Amino acid sequence: MDVHPVADDPTHQPDLIIPGLYLSDLHTAQDPTVATSFGITHIVSVLDFHPSFPHEMRHIKKMHVRLSDNFREKIIPHLDETTAFIQEALKDPESKVLVHCVMGISRSATVVSAYLIARDAMTAPEAIDFIRERRPIICPNIGFRRQLDEYAVKLHGETKRGPVMQVKPSEVPKNIRGVRLWMRGVINKKKEIDSVAS
């Protein structure tokens, strides 16, 4: 059973999506104490540069998909490969896979969505909503969303095409400062919900 270890900084830990599969930002993924605490055995990096990891993390199996977070980027040619990597890793119940990009918002969320589409025959919107319940800040760009729709059709036929996905311009931060402020707002909102629930 996957349980989040207690962390002093709740923003500096990966989010559990399904048993054995986590999603995070780059900073979290590069932290050897996080890898040890969560038992990470495999890492999928979706970045437009080659990531560096501390020597203590050399035993972790890694996959790197070179891709920028741009709606014109073609992510769909990589989804069979990333899905197969995750699927193969999770055959071992002791394995833990961490998928990350820079912020853990768009590219990594798309890769995890594709895995859920393949594994559970979800539509793209269903997969995104499922992940957002566990990591509220995710927001795959509109190009990636359309390609996830195509991926669902490729795997499961026309019946798995989701509704036309629209993203309001106001929902998408324009720069890194905007993303950080947006993340802070989401985290604060989550704290409010959690305090009401408890």
C-alpha cells in the first residue's frame, strides 16, 4: 500500500496518482531524500534538456523524453514508449515510478494520462480529471489534450474520443511567475478544503 511519508514541506513531495505511480516537478524528482522516502525505482523525465540526478540516485532506472511544453509539440509518438516503460515497471509490486517535467503540470500529466487511457480505457478528459483530483495543479496544454484524445481513439476506437476540450485563456498562466502564483492559490485552496473536511 502506498502512503505518503510525512514531509515538512507538503509542496515538495510527489503526488500519488495510482498505487506505484507518482507525479511531480523537477526539483522534487531530483531530491534523493524524496526518492528514498517514497521508494522510487523508476523515473520518467519529460523535458527539453537532459536532467541531472545526484549520484545517490544512480540505481534508479530512468527514461528521458526530450520535449518542450508547447502546444505544437508532438507528444503522441512518445506515448506508447512511456506507457510501456511504466507498465513494465509496475509489473513488480515493489516498483515505484515517478513521472515529472519542470513544474509537474503539463508534459508529465500528459504522460500519466496516456498510461491511464491505455490501462483503464479512459477518455482523455476522464484521465485528466482523475489526475487533477490527486494533483489539482495539472493543466496539459491544449495541443497535448488533443493528442491524448487521438491516443484514446488509437487504442480504443472512436467510442473513446472525449468531448471537445476547451481551455479558457484566463486559466493558463502566461509566465513562470504566473504559474507559481497559480500553484500557490491551488495549494491554499486545497488546504482550505482539507481543513473543512477534517
